[in-house]
Amino acid sequence: MGPALPIYSYSPQRVDHSSEPRLKANDTQVTDSEPHAANMFNTLVTLAGASIAAGVAFVGIPVALGAAGFTAAGIATGTVAAKMMSAAAVANGGGVAAGSAVAVLQSIGAAGLPAAANAVIVGVGAAVGALV
């Protein structure tokens, strides 16, 4: 046999990178002293979406109720509201129960939403608009 060959071993050295900040692809670093134009644009778009959604909720709900037949003059004949009222009356033995969905919707259709309900609807609409 020939001469013995030396055996080499390789041990990679581990480097601790845990203290270094990690950036993903397309990440940008924004400092407080330099506002980033894209972040400001995104904020403006979010605020605009929230405002539009709040307005749609504030105006859209009463309009939708009126279109369904819940009007200030009462429930309009031949509408979805009339069918709902008929079904509620049959289910309750001839009358619509106070506090039922039909009664609440008719109250809103006749008198509009109270201020507290408007505030909640606008708030929820704004939150949804901000998320979208």
C-alpha cells in the first residue's frame, strides 16, 4: 500500500446575525427625519377610502330602506318590506311584534336613524373603508 493520505475535516464557522436587521425583498427603511412619499400616499388613499365608505354608509342605508319599501308614509305595497311584514304577521298570529326586524326597519324608514346609530354606522363604514 502507498503512503497514508491525510484526513482533512472542515468545520464551518457560525456567524451570529441575530442582531442585524432583516429586510425582505421590496422593504424600505424609513426614518422619522425623512418621510417616505409612498407611505404618505398610502395614508392619503386610506383616509380617502374611509371618508368615501363613511359617506356611503351614512347616505346609503336610509336610501336602501326606502327602496325596500320602508318609507315615512308607512310600508309601501308590493315591496320587499310588505312581504316581510306579511310573513312577520303570519308568524305572530296577525300582528307585527314590537322590536322585530320589520318594526325596527320601519321605524328607521319613517323617522331616520338616531344620532348615535349614525355615528356608529359612519365609524364602521370608515373602518371598513380604511381596511379596503
